[in-house]
Amino acid sequence: MQNADDLGKLLLRLVLGILILLHGIAKIVAGPAYIVGVVSEAGLPAALGYLVYLGEVVAPILLIVGIWSRVGALIIAGNMVFAIFLVHMKQLLTLNGQGGWALELQGMFLVTALAILLLGAGRFSLGGRGGRWN
């Protein structure tokens, strides 16, 4: 049974890590202008916009390889909260054209990150099951 639990944790880490990393790669290619602009419009220091690279590049890599996975998951969860409030707030209580929640992707990313934060990385990670941050 332990192998099944660890395999489930690996799947959660890989799926979330890969999908968020793809967003990060797109932001690297596009450059920081859009996100820095969104952060500035919200009245926050523009430099905070660069933290998106921490949440969408560094943290997903931590999840994928399984080192400091709980820290990576916490960073991704925080990143998703900021994304929802800065970019998607108008969609918070709306449905999409297919009848699903307009923020189902962001919601799934956020809740999956919280699950990893609570569960840890599991045995199939470079950090292993041990360690407070994994």
C-alpha cells in the first residue's frame, strides 16, 4: 500500500510541476513586461512581478525532482493565490461556456499544491520521505 501512496504523490508532483513549469517557460519567452504591469496596476511594487519566476520555474523544478517539495508546493500555492487575485478575480464566481467553473485550472493548481504541501514528496523523490521540507 505504501508504494501506491508514494506513486500517487509522485503523480501529483510531476503533473503540477510540469504544467506550472510550462507557464513559467512561456513567461520567460514572453518576458516580464505583462506580469510586472499587472503587479504595478494593483499598486504593488513592480519588482514583485519577478517573483512569478520563482513560482513558475524554480518551485516546479523542486517538485519535479522531489527536493524541498513542501516549500515548492507552498510557493506555487502562493503564486496561484496572487494569480487569482491579480488576474482572475472577475472570474471567481463565474462559469465557463461548458458550465464548469471559470477558474477550474487555477483552482486545481492551487488545491494540488496544497495537497502536496500536506502529503510531502513521498519515497520516489531525490529528497526521499524523510525531512521536514520534503
